Amino acid sequence: MGRITPVSAGSCTVTVTSANNPQVRAEVSVTVTAAGQTAALTTASPAAVTSAAASAETVTSAATSTRDDIEVIDGLTYVHGILIANKTYALPASYNPGGILPEAQDAFDKMAAAAAEDGLTFTIVSGFRSYDFQKQLYTNYCNRDGKEAADRYSARAGHSEHQTGLAMDINCAGAAFNDTPEAKWIAANCWKYGFILRYPQDKEDVTGYMYESWHVRYLGEEWAKTIYDSGLTLEEYFHIDSKYAE
């Protein structure tokens, strides 16, 4: 904190903003009892700010700042009630919902029925994955392609959305699915059923993963519409990171 030089008695509140991230700030109460005396400083809790793009209370990553909107329950990280699993926020190895959660499965069934009316067929080719399954899958990819390449398309154990029971790969988990009528339909309509396209094109530096036109994440209809309308990724909207600690 910089030095504050008093010029007269009185009180005021000084807002201190991070030079590295202007969205992070704290309010400092300053009281001067007499001219020339040292100012008494009381630092308040970091103030939440409002992002014009997100229209939500945000600051920086939980790794560097305390956030009222981030809650950890039994090792699970929630932001505004949304369970987060990415390269920054991991799930416990013991977390195992046993399969795709019923609300996500029901939403997929409705979405698949709507797509069928447009002559398209949707099938879940990869749904829930346990911690141990993901660990072996990631190891296999590392052995085949190397760790650096594998990290672009496969999550390390504990960091996979598939472990939440709220994510799924549809029809074809590969680049062959890109630009298909099914992929275009998902991108344009999945939000109507509570899903978002989790890893959009040209957002690898934000989400941590390459474009996956087949991977959707269930948030519920209200949040899915909000995220879709914002044009942002989950990380951008909630101002969270997706980077491994190493």
C-alpha cells in the first residue's frame, strides 16, 4: 500500500485497486485526529465489483483472492452454485455420483427429442467417468501423444467435468464432428435445454482445452441461457482461471 499523508483532521474511505487486475479492489477507511498526525488505517474486506459483460459479482481467481461467490463444500468448488471442474479447480478422488445425474439425463433426452424433429440423431458416447477411469485414460493419452499434447484435449484425474455427472460427449468425440449439422444444432440450441458448449472455438487459452464441438455441460436452463446470451465461456463469465498449478 502507498503512503497516505494527512493534511487536516477528518475521515474518508480510500478505494485501492490492483494494478494487475482492476476488478480487484479493497476499501480502506482513513481517520485523521489532528493535522500532521499519522493516519489511522482500517482495511475493509475486498469489495466485489460488477463486470459489465457478466453482470455478476466478480473479483479474481480464488487462488489469489477471497471471493464471496466461491464456496467449497466437501472438497467441491461452487461458483454462484455452479459446480466447477477445470484445470484450476479439482474434484476429490472420492467424488462419484455413479453416473450422469438425473436432471442432466432428462435434459439430454428432451434435447435429443427436439433434434430428432429436425431429422438429427443424438447419442451420448461418453458420459460419467470416475476419477480412476479418468486417471487411466489420461495416462494412456500421455503415453501415446505426450503430456503437453494430452493436456490440450484430456483432463487430468480430478479435473474432468465428466466426473461431475453433468457433462457428456455427443455422437463423436473428435474433430470429425466439427461442422456437422449435429454440431451446428448443438451450438445454436443446447442452451434451450440447460446445456452450454463448454469448450468453444478459439477459447483454448481461456478454458484450457481445444475446441470440442461435441462436449456439453449441464447448468440448468436459467444459467445456460445467461451464459449463452453473454457470449462468454464459463471461465470468462465467472472470472475464474483454468490452469494447472505446475
